[in-house]
Amino acid sequence: MSSSRILVLNSGSSSVKYQLLDMRDSSRLAVGLVERIGEETARLRHTPLASGAETREWGGAIADHEAALKAVSAELAKDGLGLDSPELAAIGHRVVHGGKHFTEPTVIDDAVLAEIERLIPVAPLHNPANLTGIRTAQHLRPDLPQVAVFDTAFHTTMPESAARYAIDVETADRHRIRRYGFHGTSHAYVSRATAKLLGKAPEDVNVIVLHLGNGASASAVRGGRCVDTSMGLTPLEGLVMGTRSGDLDPAVIFHLARVGEMSIEEIDTLLNKKSGLIGLCGDNDMREIHRRIDEGDERAQLAFDIYIHRLKKYIGAYYAVLGTVDGIAFTAGVGENAAPVREAALAGLEQLGLVVDAGLNAVRGDEPRLISPDGARVAVAVVPTDEELEIATQTYALVGNR
Ligand code: AMP
């Protein structure tokens, strides 16, 4: 029997999210999450979709990532899907930073591990955790191909004019400072799904993708290739996010250090964890912000207005970068669910051919759908993202037929 299953792992410093997919029909066999790895109060939540059984939750001590993966394998084994199964074709790992080097999903060997490690200075929070996940999986199944799918890969097609900051070239190159972009797996998946929704090949359309989750980024995709994206050296640049500031004058940092007497670590925490929507109004959940606005809360309204103002600026900028736009796609938690955000972001842009139909915008659903009226010059779409499916698809394409 040929192997058709792909396990997708998204490893954080104290968590592992996973999905097991059968690539014969892209169906999900199991999904789950292990949290608080390294603590006495770790939790495992496992939903065995193949058997249709109830979600199982387990709490207790999980010492490290190896113990976590063994616990996941034990849960999968209850349905005959354990890590030792011969039908497992490969493990696909989400790796946040692939730098300039990794432009494609890559089968992991020692040289690849070394390169991911070399990129730690530009991704100090994410790459070490991703590496731990890879090494653990290799240890448990040394015979199995392991594939790295990079969050940055889709953006490596950006021209130098978009990828470089206007700073001294030697300094930038020495420290590998450039705009890498993130959420690439989502931008790749959603831009292709938008082309499909329009009945066209990806090569034949220009699309603006707005990935609006707790982290948020926009991308301009010309004929299937990314030509600009809003995140940069790190995920801090660009749109207003749940807890990140997005764009700001870099001199704010000097000012906070000199006048505010804050340390670099404090400023880092301020801009990454205590800014954006949460810094502006105390909430980073768009549902809560909508509720407060409905009650007349002015801080929530201002936070929403700043969020929309920035989003609109990026839509205009990427429209200009692309020249002609066939579609704009909203995705991720806010983009897929928050109709008021979609409406406000495109309000007043009729001159650009951008119109949202209020009735269509109000409809909820899990499938890709258009929310622009029939015959609109630019299609406006809601396209649920599926990063795990994209990682599994790319992994399978690389190793499935070996
Ligand atoms: P993500 O990072 O893609 O999982 O998105 C998470 C964010 O999506 C949350 O922080 C909320 O702000 C937002 N969100 C999720 N569901 C809704 C909803 N029904 N309406 C508005 N925003 C939502």
C-alpha cells in the first residue's frame, strides 16, 4: 500500500499544533494541540476526525517536546494512525524563517538544519522552537522524510526594490537585514484559491491578500508570484495587529530609549506584545472591540479606526504596486469573520472598482466566496486560509511519490 499520510507539525517553544492528513483526498484524519510543554500542567487536546469520536483532553506533566510527540503518537495510535504507521509518508514542519536561501519546501538534512540554526538571530523566538520540533520528530522516526515549509518562502520572489530597506547596503548585508515577509504559506494558498474562485489560473491574475488574524499582513501577488508584503525583517512591520504596532517611525525606538529610559528588551516587548489593538484599547479580540463599539466605547472605536486606516493605506499601496487588480481576498480570523472590517477597509474606494455588497458581506460560511456585486471591476473575496493543508500539499508533492 502506498503511503499517503502527512503529519503537519507547528512547533512553538512550549506547544505543538498538529494535523494528520490523508493526501489521497486531502481529508483530515486528526487534529490536536499540546500546550504548556515542560510544565506539570501540560494539556493535550486531540480530535480524531477519522473515527468521528469525541475530542479527548488530557492534562498532566509533559517534560519536553519528545514526550509531547510520544503522547500525540499514542493518541493517534488509538485509531491505528500512530507515528510508527507505515502509511505515514512524511512529516511537514512549519518553519518560520528560511531567510533568502530557502525559496521552496525542502527535505531536511544536516545542512538544512544548520542553515535554519544560522537564521536564529533573525528569528530568535521561532526558529529554535521549530528546530526542536524537527529534531524530536527525526529522533522518533529517523527513517521518515521530514520537510521544512518556510513562512518566508513565498516572499522570496519579491524584487530587490521591495525587499531592501533604504539603509547602508554593506551594513544591511552584513547583518542580513532585508524584508523577508511572513505568513507566506497562507498568502500562497489564499492567492491560488482566489484565482480558482475567479475561474482563472494563478498566472493570469493579480491579487491583494489581506491575512488579518492576531498577526496580520498584506501581500501583492502578480501572476502567482509575491511582489510585495507588509511584514519585514520580523513580523513587526506593517499592519496594526492584535498586539503588534506594525509600522512606526524607527525614531520612536530611540526616543523611548533616550527619553523614556526603556531598555531594548522593554521596547521589544512594548512593540510586539503591548501595542496594536491591545495597546490602543486593552482588547486584541475583534469580537470584543465590535461589542464595545456597539456600546459607544470611544477607545475601542479609535482602535478600530486606526486599524482600518492602516489597512486602507496598504490596499492603496498594493493597488499602485500591481497597477491592475483582479481580486482582493480577506482571510484569517478577522478577515474571514469580521464583516465590519471588510466593509470599512474598502469603503469609499469605488473609484478603484472596489465595492462590497452588504448582503453578501453579512453571509457567514466556510467556503471561499465573493462579497462584491455581480459585474464588479475587482472581485472582493473571503477565502478561509488553510496553512496545514498547504504544508501537507507541499510536503506530499516533494516526497509523496518517492
Ligand atoms: P487568527 O490569528 O487567524 O486565529 O485570528 C484570531 C483573531 O481573529 C482573534 O484574535 C479575533 O480578533 C479574530 N476573530 C475570530 N473570530 C472572530 C469573529 N467571529 N468576529 C471578529 N473577529 C474574530
